[in-house]
Amino acid sequence: MAKMTEQEAWELDEILTSTDPKTGINGTGFISRRDARILGLDDLSINYLMTKAQAAQKSPAQIIGELVREKIAASV
């Protein structure tokens, strides 16, 4: 992941601390395409995440959580 400048870090902090998280299955909400770009995800990752979320009728945040849990389970 590319390193953020101090200004970018402050802007991300402002977004994350001043926004109430809301999830949506259509790519809106806490993890939207715009948010994914801010977090440093590439186009391939964003497209995969949004496609899986829409197909499963889940939020992108839920898909990320599932992927993390799978990775943890596989390493134990």
C-alpha cells in the first residue's frame, strides 16, 4: 500500500471520525468505491469487492470481514 502524506492521513482521520458508518449492498455506505480508493485499494480489488458484495447481497465491509476470518482460520 502506498504511504500517505500527513495531509492525506489527517483527511482520512476526519472522514472516518466524523462519519457515522452506514452499510449498503449497492456499494454505498461505509466502504464505497470512493472510500476504497482513499484506503488505497486498487481497481481490481475494488471491482472484486463490489461484485462479491452485490452477488451476496452483503455490504463490502461484511465481505472484507469474511475474507479476514477465512485468512485467520487458514493460518491456525
